[in-house]
Amino acid sequence: MTRKSHMDLIGAVALTLFSLNLGFNQVVIKVANGGFQPVFMAGLRSLGALVLLGLWMWARGISLRLPAEGRVGGIVAGLLFAIEFICLFLALDLTSVARTSILFYSMPVWLALSAHVLLPGERLTGVRLIGLGVAMGGVVLALVDRDAGQGNLLGDIFALGAALCWAGIALCVRVTSLSRIPAEQQLFWQLLISAPVLLLLAPAFGPLLRELEAIHVLGLAYQIVFIASFGFLFWFFLMKIYPASGVASFSFLSPVFAVVLGWVILSEDISGTIWLALGLVAVGLVLINRK
């Protein structure tokens, strides 16, 4: 595996397909919520991915034990991981894919803001500061647009909460010893902690099953295999080959794909304000991730 100094065509295609996968996943969760109670499905997803990832790590000789130095950070990241997906799955149950995706993929905005305050070497200057302002403008537009029939304020708040937890996980990795732990072990422990937490909390959110059909089970299986286990591993693999700034710059594609797919597949009614909010967030993410 050769480390590359710049993004090439293969990397660009791979990252575009990965962003399409993440965008499609928002639609899958929305559909699968019709058969599973959202928090219960999030717990089943973590449990399934935990088993799959554990078997893969065992086959490759990767230790399942988290080194002592990373355990505090691992527990914090695991709890944030659980809260993140409680918020995300509930958001997609309450509001549209378009609104959820715009707010959820604003994560780099909150990460950049927190890093500016907490990490002396990551001050926001120049183009990145402009990008932050543009993206935040998109988030505000999405929050204040209450004309869309498929919008729900509580769902929007959950989506924003999921983005904040996601940023918290990334920050936790940066400021603790987790940064020195292999990505596979980080993901395994986030799944190991989140699975029981989500499954234990699930009954508090209502009946565990709804009108369960085969399509809902397929949706859960898709999330386990192509998102929560091998999907994340594929992203970590790309991070090892290509510059982090190049990989991160493709993050703007995920909300774009999600909004378009929600519109095409689910026939979501998307107002002009939401399209404008999407454009602002996408442009802002590109600017934030520039060197």
C-alpha cells in the first residue's frame, strides 16, 4: 500500500462512490424505520457490525483489546457514538432526509469551531473562516425554513445533536491517546460500547418492531455490512493512502447525494430555501477542508 501525496483519479472515484453510499444510507434508514423502532435498529446495527468487524479483525490477527492508554478515550467515544446514532435515527424518523443530511453533515463546522478553541495549532484563518461562516449560514437557513411539509423542529434538533456528537468523537480522538490506536480497534470499541447502550435504551422509545417487512430487514443488513463495518473501514483505508485534506474535501458530496436521493426515491418536497442551504453547506465544507 503506497502512500500518495495527492488525490488521483482512482481515489476521487472511490471517494465519490463512498459519499454516494453514505448519502443513500440516509434513505435506507428512513425506509427501515418503517419496520424497526429507530433506537432498536441502531442497536441491532451496532451489534451486527461488532460481530462482523470482530471476525474480520480476528482473521487478520488484529487484537480486539484496546490498549490501556486508550480506554478512557474509547469509552467516551463509544458513548458519544451511541448518542450520535440515537439522534440520527430519530431525526430520520421525524423529519426529511434532506433536512437531516444538511444538518448532520455540518459536523466539520462544529469540529473546526471546537478545534479553534481547544487546539492551539488549528486556528481558523482566511479561507477556512469564510467557509465556516458560509456553512453556518446554510445550517441556519435549514433550521429557520419551516415551510417544508416534511420538516419537524424536534427532528432538526436531533440531526444537529448527531452532528455535534460526531464532532465530539473526532475531537476525542485528537485530544486523547486514541489517536495512537489503530482505526479498527477504535471502531470496534465504539461498536462494543454503543451496542448494549442502544439496545438497553431502546424500550424507552416505544415498541421495538413496527410493520416489519423484508425490505426493512434488507435495509438493516445494508447498514451493517456497507456502512457500520466495512464502509467505515474502507474510509480508514483511503485515509492511509491519500492526504487527509483531500479525503475530507469530498465530505460535501454526502449531503448533496442524500438530498437528491431523498427527492428522487422518496419524493420529498424540498423547498428552494433547503436547496440554497445545501449549496451553502457544501461550499462551506469545501472551504473548511482546504489546506
